[in-house]
Amino acid sequence: MHSLVGEHFRMPDFYEVGREKIREFATAVQDAHPAHHTEAGAAELGHDTIIASPTFVSVLGGIALENLFEHVIGDYDPGSLLQIDQGFKIHNQIRVGDRLTSDLYLESFRQLAGSDIIVVKNDITDQNGRPMVTTRTTFMAQTGATIDPALTKVVDDVMARASKSRTRTP
């Protein structure tokens, strides 16, 4: 793992930001700001289309990090990764139609109390190479660790119920 520190990994494809995905995400995180739901709301802020809420980048970040751990790092069961810190620096507003690319960098790796601490930087740019967001995410994991399947089922059930309750119509 130490040999990967400083390495750069580019996602093999872009992520195209869709209008409904922005709306769904804003609803899921209970962000009712009109700019995330209607063109008129976005226009009030000077935008010509719906804009994403600041944490929307986590959608792309999740895909990129899953790809990194599955195809590059590979020593960890994804279910055993624990995110312990994350920071965002927003350079430009993400909007409908953006095609986002992730460039991932393994910034640091250290071992502490039997666990591995991994810091990943994600530079996200649009189709014109314009910087959109930079994130830094810190994970704690153990090589070869697995999650008890019963615990995984409980978490999946809770998440499914939570998702169902958010999508009910009156």
C-alpha cells in the first residue's frame, strides 16, 4: 500500500449530471432550496439551470472511491471501510449537464492500532477541465476484515426502510 501513496488514478468515464438526479438527491438530503428543484429557483441566483446542492458531489465521490478500492487498492472488503473524515472545497457550482471527471490521489497511508488509515484526494473537473470540487476523504480499514453478514442485513434493512419512508407520496 505504501507504494501507491502519491499515485494518480483517473476514473475511466465521466459522470453526467442529470436534472432528476439533482432533484432526487436534494429531496433525499432534505434540501428544499428552490435552486435544486426548479429553473426559476436557480435563476434567482443567476444560474440558467438547476444547480446541485453542495454535497451532491458525494454521488460521484462514492462511485469513484468504490472503483479505486475495488480495482486499484483491492486489499479491503468495501463493507469494512469506515469513513472517518471528509472535507470539500467547492470551486464552481455543479449544474445540470455537467460531465464530471474524477482524478483520485492516494495522499497518505499509515497504520495505527491494528488499522490502516487511508487519505484519498478527489479532484473533480467538468467537461472543459474547469475545477469543480476537491474532496479529501479519510478511511479506516483492516486488511482481510469482513463484516458479519447479519449486521450487513440489519443495516440494509434500515436503509431500505428509510428510503421507502422518504419516497412515500401523501
